[in-house]
Amino acid sequence: MSLYIALPAILLSANGCKKHHDPPTLPPVEVDIEIRISNSPTLGSYLSDKSGHAVYMFANDANGLNNCAGNCELTWPYFFVDSLNNDKLGDTSLHLSDFKTIMAANGKKQTTFKGWPLYYHAPSVGGVNTPDVAGVTTGDGVGGIWFIAKPDYTIMLANLQLTGNNGKTYLSDYTEGTGRTVYFTDGKGVTLYAFRNDKLNTNTFTRADFSNNGTWPINENLKVVAPSVLDKTLFGSIEVFTRKQLTYKGRPVYNFGLDSMMRGKNKGVSAGSLPGTWPVVVKDIAPATP
């Protein structure tokens, strides 16, 4: 008597032709975003880390250096991203060339944006420094010298020593002395000036052929994105022959040629017949008169 044993179909198929299968679909690789743009109903767009924690700029750093050490660092920890590249930027409006790395005096690395060192905010709560949670922006405006890091500032505030082209140091009243003055710069820390002899919405310095514009270039950036402590309605513009010039409180705004468009320089304060003939623009500068 012969026996017939039926083999399971699965074994038979294993010795026959294999059925074609498409390769498995892998989940998309998540890019490790490190810097984003977040939004606030009151402050608008600002830079934040990958988790939405706001980062800030310090007016004392207008020269591009870290001027926050010791107890300052406890409240304002340094923001740093290692090996930053385009894949780590979470918005197409951000450009890798605007970000650099500096070394603070204590040897710690710090990321900068358009020359401004970046910080977190960790205020003291019950004697313990506690970092702000994501989405909180209470560090903006602290002391009138700490500001949320907006991606598109055209006006910023510096808090630096005034040092004229003559090498002398000045106080905010243009008497000689040492001490910081809070004044306006552009978004990259280049100093903004007024001319004492100008009148309300009238530039009395620039020649019609602009032959002296190299000495005191008119500021032609009319877009105003400024720190929250400034009243944007006080900015305006005027016609200067064939060009337009930014104004603040009716005062035409200039740069100084010998500053060479370098951040943190304010050599123009000693120019003219007396120190302060070309004052730096400050928040409380007197309005221009007719």
C-alpha cells in the first residue's frame, strides 16, 4: 500500500518562484530643525529654538561681542547651535550667512545673528533662575536694553561708550567722560546720527549733487522694524532732492562715513564745531523745530 503525503502549500511555494514584493516604504526622515521663526500677537515674528523658546539680543552687544558675564549669564544663558547648516533653519527667510559663532570671554561658544549674540531668558523665580517656557516673550524690553530677536530689525538700540574720531570719550550730554549711552543703530549695529542745524523735516546739510554724501550719508532705509520700546509712529521720511531720507521726530537721520559702516563705531560724535554737533539719535531726542 502506497502512502501519499500532501505537503503544505507554503512549503511548495518556498521551493518554487518567489512572489515579487515592492520594497517597504520607510517613514520620512525628520530634519532636526534648530532655529525657527515664531510669532507673537504683540511682537510679531521672532527667532526661537526648535522647541519654540524665544531668543534675545542685548544692546550692550552692539559691537558684536558678548558683554554678558557672571550673574548676567545666569539670567540670560547663551544660545548656541553646533554645526549649524541650512537643514537646521526652519524658515526659508532665514539665511545661513547671517549666523556665526563667537567665543565669549569665559570660553563658551555662542551663536550670533546679523552680528548680535543670542540669549535665552531665565529670570529669577524664588531665588532660582528658571528658563521661560516655549512661547513666552517676557524678556523683551527688560531694562530697555534686552529685545526679542526679530529676523528683520532695521532699527536697533546700542548701549555703548561714545568715542569720537578724536579718540576722546563722551557722556550722553557730550561732555568728556566714560559711561554708556543708549542710542539708535541700524539692524546691523551701525550708528545713526542727526545734525544739530537741521530743521523740521528739512535736511540742511546734503548738497544737491550729493558731493558731501560720503561724509554724512543720508539713511535711505525707510522700512521701520524697531524694538518694542520705541514708538514707530515717530519715524517718517523726507525728500532730499532725488532721494528719500529716514527721519525720527522730524530729524533727518544719517550715518557717518568714517564709521565705515562698522557696528559699534560712533566716531561722528566729535565731528563739527563742537562735540554733539552730530549727536547720535536717542529715544528722547528733542523733536526738530521749524
